[in-house]
Amino acid sequence: MISMLLVDDEYLVRRGLRETIDWSAMGVEVVGEAANGQEGLKQAEALQPDIIITDICMPVMDGLDFIAGIKEKSRHSVVIILSGYGEFDFAKEAMKNGAFAYILKPIDEVELSETVREAVAKVEKNTFHENLENALPLLRQHFLTDLLQNGTVIKQTFEEKCEFFGYDLYSDGYCVAYLIVHQVLSPGSDLLHLAGRVFDGVPNLKALPVSFGKGDAAVLISFAGDSAAAYDAVKAACRELVSAGRDAFVMTVGISSVTEDVEQISRLYREAVKAASFRSNPEMSGVVSIHEADWDNLRKEVREAIRYINENYQENITVKTIANKLFMSRSNLMHIFREETGLTFNEYLTKTRIDAAKELLRDVRYKVYEVGEMVGYTDVKYFSQIFKKMTGYTPSEYARLDEGL
């Protein structure tokens, strides 16, 4: 039922308003009465009525002051003004201050009924929009979860729902990152907020983070421009996410491939989950792409190049070194390596060296410069710069973390 409050200093007018019309037939219930604006404010605050019918001229507090007070006490109430012929200026002022409608005295029952019906419609519309606004976070969550986890989506439907939810995405292509949280180091930290802040700072990327509970989350990323440049930006942003969250989370971030087809987004999600699960270490944060995880599908030449790097990263190896061993050109190896893995040759070599350095730094017998030399860096200063860029810590800081200091 729609609740209604009657405010008028004349008892007979209030009684007439209550009894002349069958309000219940309109779905309206009169829940209270007041003889002046001051009493009306108390009633409005206590009852929070959907509709208020009030006189303009009343003792103690008139209708104009009452309407002004209503904005604070019962903001959602729809106010109908009762006005005499000589009070028309007051009625106009009341309308400016937010009153829904005014009715001239003597009151016409038909006009009153019609006005209240219109007020009921406004209340129902307001309630619908309020309920929708309250439900939007859950609806957005459901849309993104369904999009990522439950199969394909038609492009037109995707665009319509993005517009409905207010998502402003790029349309050149998409990528998905999946976040597995192993440990929460700082209770109360907001992973979705952190992810949104990191990606918001990257040109030509727009991201929609979504939580799946139990700490895991995903980020749907859209991009503008060249896909290779966008993929590099996504990887850099994911590394920045790990670095920015190092004091709050231990997490693994898996990155999918890219696609221009929105109907393939669920496939990207599965790739990102696979990538995150491929190198998931509950003791150490990291980033891994699907290209690194999907070894079986790599070309033979790329597998051989990766195997050589993994076995000889401590040496002074170059693209030319491996290209000669594989009897192929340097440029061709660089091209297919990046195409297959999503990483440049140097990016993969650096990542392999730093991953090995992380393990060695756990051994207190080794000094930082010794670890650098063991993974292929003869310049300890350069080694420290690269290590911090990749992990967010200097080698010394990382070693102390592992000692629990």
C-alpha cells in the first residue's frame, strides 16, 4: 500500500480528505494526520509517508516552511498542496520548492482523486528507480560473471548491456586477467579498487574488475589501437598491480590472449584462469600469460628457444645465439617468439633470470652480487634495477622478506 499523511489545521477538512474517497481502492492508506506544519514534520519523520497532502496556511508552521522541512525529514515524499484562491502565490512558491501539485479549495473530489493517482504513479516510478539503483551493483556483478564464465554473448546484446550499466569500453579488442589471491597481508584491503586504480592510469585501456568471492577476481580489459601494444600495456599493468599490492596481497595474475570478438570473451576468461593456475605459488606473487602456460601449442622453434633460455640463462645469450643454433634468421625468431608467447625474447629471458634470482635469494649463503652473476648479470647495480622493476623490491629487500623480517 502507498502511505499518505494529511496535514491541515481544520479537522473537518482532514476528516473529509480521509473519508470522502475510497483510498484503499487506489492502493493508498492514510497513516497519519497533523494539525500544523510542526506536527506534520514530526509525523513525516516518524512515518516516512509516500504522499503528503498539506494546506498552505496553517498556524505554528505554514505549508511553505513545512515543505522546506520535508526535504530533510522525508526526502522521498510526494507533496500535494491545498490552496485557496487568495493563496495562489504561495502555491507557486511551493511548486518551486518541490511540491508535486496543488489543488484549489474548495476541493473537487474528481480532481483530488486524479491528482493522487498521478502521485501514486510518481511514487511507484521513484520506487522502481530506487530499487533499480540499489540493485545495480548486483546486476553488474551478475552481468560480468555471466559474460566471463557462462559462454558466448551476442555483440549487440553486449553493447546494449554495457550502455545500460554505464560501461564505457573500447571496441578494438579485449583481454582478461584472472587474479588468484593466496594470502591477504593487510585485512580490509580492496583488491577490486586497487585493480581499477592501476588500470585507470593506463592510456588506451579500460578495465572492469569483478570479484568471485574467496579472494579471486577477474578484470575484463578493453583496448584501443594496436593489439600488440595493448598486450604489452596489459602485462605492464598486471606487473604494476602485483607491485602496488605487494604489502596487501600475495597473488598470481594470469593473462589471456587478445581478441577482437566479444563472443570470445569467455574463452579469454578460461585462458586467464589456466595461466594463473599454471604458475600459482602461494608463497610468491607473480604474473604469467597464457602463452607461457600453453607449452604444447607452441611451435617447435619457440619451444627450443625457451628450452635453451631455461638451461642457459646464466650465460651471455642473445637472440642471435639461439637463432644460429636453430638455423633461422634473428628477425624471424624474434617475430615468431613474440607471436607465440606474447613476450619479446628479452622479456622472457629477463623474467626467467629474475624468477631464478628469487629462488637463490632465499639462500642466505649468497650475497646479492653473487646471485646477480649466477643468473647472468655481471653488473650488480643493473641487476638490482631490473629486479626492482620486475618485483617492486630490491634484491636485499626481497631477501629480508623471505627471512620474515
